[in-house]
Amino acid sequence: MSKAERLIELMITINAKKDFTAGELANEFSVSKRTILRDLQELEQAGFPLYSEVGAAGGYHILKERILPPIAFSEGEAKAIFFACQALQYHRDLPFEPETISVRKKFLNCLPLDVQNSITQIRNKVVFWIPDRHCDSPLLKSMFRVVTNRHAATIRYSSTYSESTRTIIPIGLYAMNGLWYCPAYCTAANQIRVFRVDRIREIIEEKPYPKGKYPIPGSIQEYLEKTDVEHDYHIKIRLTDIGVKRCESECLLAGGLKTFSEGGGMIDMEINHAALEWVADYILPFGNNATVLEPVELIKLMQQKIYELYQHYCESQ
């Protein structure tokens, strides 16, 4: 093994350890202790975050902010990584925004000049755009901590019409169309609800909860892919060609969208109770490009909203 290869392997090894001694590494790499000490000194000079302690119980330790070993990327892989980071800039809030900006700058500056120029040309022509919802989520980082710690949280939540205090057991977080969502088991409703993070006004308390007590999926991926979730309503909405095009860009409704060869289409799917009003608000601006067929509850909700608009614009004149 060459010295360069040994240094990379050494970085990988000590990144996986909380603490170690030079003697342990010397045995693991089958080299002398003096060689390992020289290698560790070179890594420290290169900025690797090590600190040592003397004495019988001494040794080397890794600081909390560890530096990962170098990884070789092809030009195509480098472009893919850069644009994956670039796509995040259109989110108004990120739980790790400063790190994302730092990564993007470091990564681009380390690439060869011709690859940098190639990325610049692509960046001028291609954008992974996400609509700006003008909704700040000041508690996103706090909710990120709650989710990753697998804790329960008591929150003050502001919905469309009211504000309430709830205790939730989050499943995870996901971003869709510029907004952050937190599906969680709500102890007040005794079922899973989806909470918009920008509507969380305060995290009153965060604490562990008994594992296995609440019926929640083990991961956010399992929640999003789950097909046997309890549904409250079966919706059917007939669409014109214009309505189809508008629904194709909405993740929730696109999953139940069927198009017809003769034109137009139909939304035919199951939704839960919490999504019913959202569907009404989303479909209302479609005008006669959408016709709600089922359920009765959604039809009545549409009628109510249309009547409120009529009162606002016609009867108030």
C-alpha cells in the first residue's frame, strides 16, 4: 500500500472511531508506531480535526466536526452532485442551509477549470425551480431535531381557521412544491395528520416517547409509499384538458389522475379527511375546467366556498 493510499484508508478508519491510540492503528495497518505518528501529524497539518491526550489513558480523539476522506468523482458524477445541491437553493427554508451554501462553494472551487466552465454553462440554461410560497418556516431546524431525535413534541399550531395546542409524534419531514410538511401521529385526533411546518408557531415541549406505543410507520419513505393507509373519502373529479395540465403538476392529485384518449381526464382516488378542504381550495380556481362528482362532502364544501365568494363580491356591492 502506497503512502497516499494509506493516508486515505487512515482517514476512513479514524472517522469510524470515537477514539484510538497510535499503537492500535500501527497494528491495524501493519506499520511501525513511528510511521503512524508521522501520518497523523500530516493529517493534522492538512486540517483533519484530531486532538491528543497524554498519560496512561491518553490517545487520539476526533472532534465533533469531522472531515471526511477525499472521494474521486467522474465529471458526470461531479455535475450531478453540484446540481443536486443547486436545486436546494430555491427552498425558502432548509434545516442545513449554511452547510449547503458552503458545500456548493467548496465543491465548485475544487473542480478543474474546464468542468467549472461546463457547469456554469449548464447552470445558465437549466433550473430545478421550486415555487416560492412566501412562507417562512422559522421552526424547521427545531422540527428537524425533533424528528432525528425520534422525540414527541407539544406544539402550538395555527390551521386555516383556528389555533390549537397538540402533542404529535413525527414520522418525518418532506418538502413538496416549496413547502415543508410533517406527517405525525396526533394524540388529540388519535390518528396520523399532516402538519405544515410554516404553521407551527411554537414548540412548547420536546421529549422521548415509549417506542411502539403509537401506530406510526418506521420511516418517512414507508409513510409516503404506504398503500393500505386508512382513507376517509373517495374523490372523483372530471377535468378538461386545461384541468388535466394543472393537476399534473400537483403531487397529491397527480397520483390519482387518469387521462382519456378523447381528451380531458379524471381524478379518481382516496384521500383522508385532513386533505378534503385542501382539495376544495386547490380545485376552486379551476372554474368549469373541473367538476366534482364525488363525494357529497366535497361538493357541499365547493358550494359553500362559491357562495362565500358570491357574498363577498356580489351581495356586498
